[in-house]
Amino acid sequence: MFSNERYLTREVADRVPIEIQILMWNLVEKIEGEKDYLQVFEVIPNGREFVEIIHKQEIPEFTFSYIVKNTGIETKMKLYIIDNGQYSTMMFSHEY
């Protein structure tokens, strides 16, 4: 799962810095064991210097929080990475 072609929506390409996109793909790859088809990311700016990324999945339950340098995130965002078996797509939650 998540080892196939990767896509993202136009809105993600326009609003999410490439460094954050790459980090989220890498975080999905780093999960050991079973991965849910739906990976959830909450990206929360913490001032101008840092951003908190909360990575979750439901089955099996997994939650982890990361603090990284802010590379242009100004507002809170919720994103999904979804694997449908043929390809994986990164999108905003409201695009699902």
C-alpha cells in the first residue's frame, strides 16, 4: 500500500509547500506494520517559525505529532493521503 503512483490535487500543489508535501509522503512510508488506506494530516502553524503536523490513521490506530520549521503555512489545514490500490492521492479533506 502507498507504493504506487502518487498524485495530488491542484489545490494541494498551490497551497502546500513542496517540503511539507514530501514530508507527509515520507511519514506514510515510515509507518511500520499495517497501514490504513486513509492517512490523515492536520497541519497547524505555531507562530511563524514552526508548524505542528499531526499524522493519524484509524485502523490500526496510530497518531503521532511532529514539529517542523514553517515553510509558508499560514492557516490550519487538514489533508488526506488515500490509496485506492492503483494510485495514491494527496488532497484536502474538503476535496474528498
